[in-house]
Amino acid sequence: MAPSRRDCICDMIFLSGCLLLSVLGFHPALAKVCNDYTRHGLDNNWYTRDGEKLPIMVLMPMNESALMSSISQGIEPAVQLAIQHIRESRQYSFSLITKIYDTECDNAKGLRAFFDAICYGPKHLMIFGGVCPSVTSIIAESLEGWNLVQLSFAATTPVLADRKKYPNFFRTVPSDNAVNPAVVKFLNYYNWSRVGTLTQDVQRFSEVRNDLTNELEKADIQIADTESFSNDPCVNVKKLKDNDVRIIIGQFDENLAAKVFCCVTYNLNMYGSKYQWIIPGWYQGNWWEQANSTNCTTKKLLTAMEGYISVDFEPLSAKQIKGISGRTPQEYEREYNREREQKGVEASKFHGFAYDGIWVIAKTLTRVMELLRHKERHDMYHNFTVDDRDVGKMVLDVMNETNFFGVTGQVMFRNGERMGTIKFTQFQEGQEVKVGEYNAIADVLDLINNTIRFQGVEPPKDRTFVRLQRRQINVPLYSILSTITILGMLMGGAFLFFNIKNRNHRLIKMSSPYMNNLIILGGMLSYASIFLFGLDGSFVSDKEFETLCTVRTWILIVGYTTAFGAMFAKTWRVHAIFKNVKMKKKIIKDQKLFIIVGGMLLIDLCILICWQIVDPLKRTVEEYSLEADPQGRDISIRPFLEHCENTHMTIWLGIVYAYKGLLMLFGCFLAWETRNVSIPALNDSKYIGMSVYNVGIMCIIGAAVSFLTRDQPNVQFCIVALVIIFCSTITLCLVFLPKFITMRTNPDAATQNRRLKFTQNQKKEDSKTSTSVTSVNQANTSRLDGLQSDNHRLRMRITELDKELEEVTMQLQDTPEKTPYIKQNHYQDVNNILSIRSFTDGKDGEKSLKNHLEQKPQTQWGSMDPSRISRGPLEDINSPEHIQRRLSLQLPILHHAYLPSIGGVDASCSSPTSSPASSPHHRHMPPSYRVMVSGL
């Protein structure tokens, strides 16, 4: 008689209360109530009888409208085939009877089916089934109260792995978390130590992601980014790309998988040789065609999907080994397909786990029966009894000891979890190809040779490998500039040899050879700094580079001061002698010039020492933005450049530049003031001015260009080196080449005053020249003291010659056209020349010369008194005509008489009574003054 509606409602209320109380821990009482409530039962001595039919409760959705009914429909042929093979084996003394209870993947209906089986059906020793995660978790949580053990073949949800909450639950199918150790093993195989995760915001996937995170941390694999999404994954995919995630582990269903790969193709290009996607492998075949609800075409999806790796459990073992049923997995599959086709149902991917599950139950019950019989035989009182709790505990213990080879591989449990085989497949040209498998029991990854294909020539990198590349100076450029520098140093060495060899020659001696040596030394130091500027971290270590920063700065600064300080000191001495009247009788020796240069160097050293102590130069590294590898490799280049810098670099450079600028301006001032000094051997002002001009222009241009090209070391080094080479070379050449040329052509020309050419517009310049001559003679007082006696004797001779000159002039008064040596308009200049005679008279001569230079110019010859012009030559012997004739003979005599007094030619070289034909206008006579200036 069918129960009434009222009875069904009461039964449901009663069963729900039983479940609630069982969950709360009141298990025995509830079990007794339900067992008393049912009229069916199983005797406690069921294990002693052979051929006993042992009922097995099977829970799975069978209604075609249920969510996962397709799985259950393909399971039934495998279950029936397993029971048949067990019976045919004749190794078991019982026969299993399965009764399927439809849960319909509904929690309420699943609970009703479970309690109907408990309270109304036969007494079940085990529960087989559990497909829907929600229904399975509710029933599995109450199994301990009923002393039952459940074995699932399709529940893969990770939450059921909690042994505290589900102690009586086992499954022959690996859980979703079982793929995580396989994934970690796969990552380690390709040395991928940096990954990202993209997870659908669903509990099932979140649980897998959390377990994967723990596994990755144990394996020391970095999780670069973790992204979760609900509907639109494009924003999250872009974040993965922005974080430079190359290996992406996805956890999402096939519907959202289509959206993910559609996002990958649009503007992100996260596919190809640089990326590797790892996704679940339980999607249905050709899932992209059924799940594509995006704007992407199938062609674009296939392009983005190419090469992805999918991970899932292996439904059937690929090994050709006969298992517990005496059949290989391939033989079983053929029988299963035959049974399935007869019933007209679709294949289920869990059928192999269901088949092995029936064998697990058979082996477990056989082992339990053996244990119970053994205990009964050894019971000394022969009143052995067993209750449901004892049987349940024994079943639980035996299940944990299960170990045999089935159609799905080695069947073994660890804390209720199946230690199965995980397969790896790769999507290649529109289809999935198996590329390897992972054995969880042996923890071994086995990849099939030559089956896995990557988009590039090698597996993708797990990150954008950044290779630091030093921007260094090219070796050829360094070699070329070093060669030019060596040539410059050889030139400087040649000038040094020339200067030392000819240091006693009056041309070199008058130009201060010791100062010239300092100029060469400064140039050589400047040249040497080029070698140090070309060295970077590719040649020396970081610590040595910091030392180079200081050394090359010191060498360049000291070299500059040494070279230009010596030049300016020489120019200052010329300025002091010829421009300062108070210092006419002072002798400026080289020691004082060394003190001046030493003072300049002392200032440099003070600045450099303070710089080194307060804020020393250090090695700093400047990194630039990433650049693509020029060779096309999957790496990025991050250029970096080494600099010599400190905290207050601008302040210290400003101090150095200000000091050097003032030194250069002072040199320019001295060069300008001494520009008219007439003795080239003493005065380098013209060349110093040219050198300062060139050095100043080149330094300004070089400093500006060097600052603008600080990120281009080749250009910067080239500019700095060329500026130093040009400045040093032009300075040495301007100082020494004129001396070298003069020594080769006319060694005495540079030591004499320029020939005095008097014009109306040159009186001021002539006065300066006379003062220069006087100053030079005063500087040679030590030698003039020894010539005083000769000077007195020569003055007496001059007086006698004057008388003879007047007699000759009277004789020549009738032939003025034969002696056109001096024009009438040069009368004043002739008087100036005659006044030079008083130069030899010592102090009186100096005084008369000074009075002569300070007096106003006389009336020009063209404006003389007509009364004097109208007079005859006999009436006035001082007329211009008489002076012209007298000077034509007196000037050569005066010239040769004067020179011996200041170290010129001897008096014996010419006769004071020489005829006009033998004057300097008619024969060659080297007019060398042989001026020797002490201390120059």
C-alpha cells in the first residue's frame, strides 16, 4: 500500500531530524531508531555464509533532466561489467547487488534518497557513488553516524579531501587538487620559477587555486600575480601582461575559457612563443565551438589557443598491463564500449573509475570477511558478536590499505584521496595531443619525446629576462684615440728632448727652459688622463672604477694648472720687467716662477683634498628603459651607464671652473699687456693668447657637448679626448714649434730687438723699445761692471771720430747727391738716433736717455726756420745738409763702436774709418746684440 501524502511529509521531517542529530554527534541512537524503523536488515553473521548477496547503495543522478545525469548514464554499463567480471573470477564468496538511488543533483532529493536507502532498503555495508558535489558533501558529512563508508567515482571537488569533516569518504577519481603537484612538477621540468594565476570566481576553482598556491610556495616558485574574475576577464588578463607574467595557470570553465582566449588575441598578443597557458583538461571535445559566445572568430580563438597545455586525470591507463580483472585497460575499454552501445548511452569519462571502484568494494568486503572470521575463530568464549561500528571501522581500515592495478592504473589511497595518474595534453593544430603523464604514487613526470611543441625554438621564459648591458666605450674607438694620444705624448717627449738638449742655447735659455719643461709635463699629464677616461667597468672592477674617478680628475686638473701656470708665470715675468718701472733693477729668477706655479698647484690641491674628504667621487649607475634584443631573442636589454658623481657635484665643478676661468683670464690679461715686447725669445704672449683662445673655446664646447651626451659614452669620450688632445697639442706646438723653426733657420734672429723703424706714428712704441733695452742692460749689471773700462776707452774714440767726421763732411758739401742716405724729413729721427750715444755712459746715459724720451718732439724737418735754410753750409755746420752727410758716416761707426760694450761684435771686426761703401748698406754685417738676460 502506497504511503499517503501525510506519511511522506512525516517521514521527511523524521529523516531530516535524524540527519541533523547525526551531524551533531548522536550517531548510535539515530542508527538504532532508523534500523528499528525499517523492516529490512542484515544478520550480523553475514560474513560467515558463502554466496551471500551483499547489497551496495549507489547514489547518482539518473534523471535525464538532472545536471550531471550524462555522467551517471555512462557509468551503469561499467558497474554491471565489473560485477560480472567479479562473479566470473570465482575468487569471491559473495555477490554484489547494486541498487541505484536517484539524487537528481538536488540536495533535498539526494537526502531523501539516502534515508530511503538507510531506513527502507536493505542494510547496506557501503555506499557507492556521489557525483554532484553539493549532494555528496552533505551525505559524506553524516556517514560516520551511520558507520558507513562511501566510495565515489566522480566527485572531484577538493573540499571532500578534509579528513576531519569527511573521515569516511573515499574516491577512486583524483580530486581537482591532484593536478597541482603535477603542474608543479611540469613547471620545475622547464625551470619556470615565476607564474601567474587567472581564476574564475567560483568556489571549486578558488579551492584549487588556494591549494596550488601552497604547492607553489613549497616548491619555491614565485607567484607574480593572482587574478580573479567573474564575467569579463579582459581587465585581469591585461594586468597579468602588465606584471610581465609569461606562464599563466588558468582555472575556469570552458565558457569563460573562450572569453579569456578572445581577450588574449585583442591588443594584448599574449600568445605565441613568449607565453604558455596551462588550463584544466576536463573540457568537452571541441569546446571552443560550443562555448564561443564572444566576438572573436573561431580562427582567432584557435590562433590564441595554439600550444596551451591542459592538465587532467588519466581516465584509463595507457600501460599494457593486465590488472585485477585479468584484462588490460584496452581490453576493458572494448568491452565497455560494446555494453554501452547495446544500451544506447554516451560514454562517461568516469567509467573506468566506477569499474575500479566496484573492484575496491569487492576486495574490501572480502578482506573484512576474512578478518571477522579470523576473530570469530580465535574467540575463546565462542560468543563473538560484531556491531555496525566495528564493521564500519574495519571497512575504513581496509580501504586505506587498498593497492592493486586497475584499468585506471595503480589504485591506492592516501588519506582517502586517490593517488592516480595525471595526463598532460597540448593543443596542436586544432586538436589535443597527449604529451606526457605524471604518476602521483612515484612522483614522476614522464613526457613523451618529441610530442610537445612550443611556438618558438625553445620553451618560453617565465619572465622577461632583463640582461643588463653596460654602455661602454668601443674598443676600436678607444684604440684609435689612445694611438693619437700616444703620438701626442711622443711629440711632447720630442719637445722635452729638444728643450733639454738646447737648454744652454741663448734662444732656449732666454725662454726659461725649466718653465718649458713644466709646460711639457702638464701636457703629458693631460694626455695621460685620456687613458683613464676610456676605462669603465668592462676593464676594471667597481672599486677600481671609483679610484679611477678620483685619479683622472686629479691628473687632469693638475696637468692643466702645471702647463698653463708655467706659461702665465713666464708671461708675468716679461710683464714685470718691461711694464713695471719700479722693478727695472730687480732680477726675477726661475725660483720665483716655480713658487708662483707651486702656489697655483697648492690651491688645486686644497680644492681636491677638500673635495675628496667632504664629498668624494663615487661610482653611480644610471639605468635606462628596456630595449628589445637586437638579435630577436626572448630577452630585453636594460642599458646602464657608470658615472663618477657625488652629492654636490655642481658645487665642486663650479669651484674648479671658477678658479680655472680666473686663471685663464689672468693669462689673457698678461698676454695682452706684453703683446708689444720686441724680443720673441722672451715673450710668448702672442702664442699664449692663441693657446688660451683655443683652449677656452674648446673647453666650453667640449663641456657643453659632454653634458648633453652623458648617456652616450662613445660620443662623450670622443669629445673629451679630442678636446684634451687638441688643447694639449696646440699649446705645445705654439710654445715649441716657433723655437724649433727659428733654431733651424736663424738661431740669432730671436734674440735681437727688431730693427728700429722710426715714423711719426711710432714714437710711443719706440719709447717702449728703448725702455726695454735699458731694462735688459740693467738686468745684466753684473756683466756691465766688467765692461766699464772698455766703455770709457770707446767714448774717447768716439770723440776723435766726431772731429774727423766734421772734416769729411766739409769736403763732401759740394756733392750732396752722392750721399742720399738720409732724407730731409728724417731730421728728428736722426737726432733720436744720435742721442743713443749717451746710452753707453752708465747712469748719466740712462738719465739723458730718459730725458730724451720724455721731451716733446721737435719741429719736423719740413717746418724749419727759413733763415737757417737760406744760410750756406759753411755758415752753419749743424744745418740738415751737414747732419745728413755726417750721419752717413757716423751711424755705422757708432753702431760698431756701441756693440762691443753690450756683448756684440768686437771693435776689431770693423774700422771706425771705414768708407761709406763698407757701411751696412753695402756689405753684410750680422747685427747681433747677443743679449744675455740673467734669470730669463
